[in-house]
Amino acid sequence: SDKVAKRVKCWQSDDYIYGTWHDFTPCIKGCFDWGIADIELQISKGIIKEAKIATDSLFPSSVELAKKLLTGKNSIDINNMATNDAIAGDIINLVRGKLCTI
């Protein structure tokens, strides 16, 4: 029936499988070999609108890259994101581990 087909389609959607974020401002802290990171994300309608990252890292360009990569993304984007920059990758993995469902 159409009801069953609609329900199956919903259950197979990325939104259902990965979930969507509600509006909130998570604060995430991480400690790495390269330094400490305090991350504050402004999330609205399932999208990271702004990423603020305070760190004692000596590699500000990597931190700026992480901000750029995170801004404008949703949980599906974060789950599928990769970078060759090790520090930006650590920050993304920290966010992924705290906010994404898989």
C-alpha cells in the first residue's frame, strides 16, 4: 500500500538513519598532542551556522580550516567529511564523535 511505501521510504532516508540536529549550542572540549580545543557550535535547523574554536595550537591555519569545513554542514556531511590536515581532522573527528549518531 501507499502508506507502507511512504513509511519504508522515510525509514531509508538519510534524515531518519542519521538523525537531524535541533537548534542548540554544544560546547565540546578535546585534548590532543598538539594542544587543547574548546569548540562552540551554533546549530540552527540542522546546520552548523558558526564554529568557534579556541585553542593553544601553534597551527592557526589548521584551526581555521576546521572552522571552514564545519560551517554550513549537517550531521550527514560531518559523518562523510575527510581532510588531509591532521589537526583539522582531529577537530572534525571530535565533533563527529560527540554529535553524530554513527
